[in-house]
Amino acid sequence: MGLLGKIFGGGGSKKAAATVEISVACPHAVLVPRWENVQDMGIEAKATRWMCESCKEIFSPAEAQELRDTLAARIALDTPTSEGGDS
């Protein structure tokens, strides 16, 4: 076994699986309301903050409304389109 083989583990019977970490922006598709007062629970208009179910990021009510209003457009931008059609 050569020097590079020893350094990179070449020639061994066990091969390590290569892992690739891909960074994908969270679409913030599922927003969960949070309230300060128990009496307000269940009334979305009285939610004081919103939490993304996926990434746990917190948003103000205004930011959450913006995310909800633009969700379809943001997902459409992230979805790849098929080049070949079914003809």
C-alpha cells in the first residue's frame, strides 16, 4: 500500500460511506401560534409569536402573516420543474 493509500484508508476491506451535507433553506411552511396568556389560547388573532415547526425559528405576528401570504410562491420557486412533458 502506498503513502496516499495509508493516508486516505485505501485498500482496506471496509469502505467508509461518504456523507454530503446539503444546506436547504427552511420554507417555514408550518407555523404554530404561541400565546402569552392562557385565556387567549386558541384565538389566532391574539397569538404573540409564531414558531416554525421544522426549524423552530420564532416570528412576530406580522412576519408570520407575510410568510403565510407568500408560502405558495416560495414553494413554487423551490420546486424543480420537469423539462420533459408527457406527450
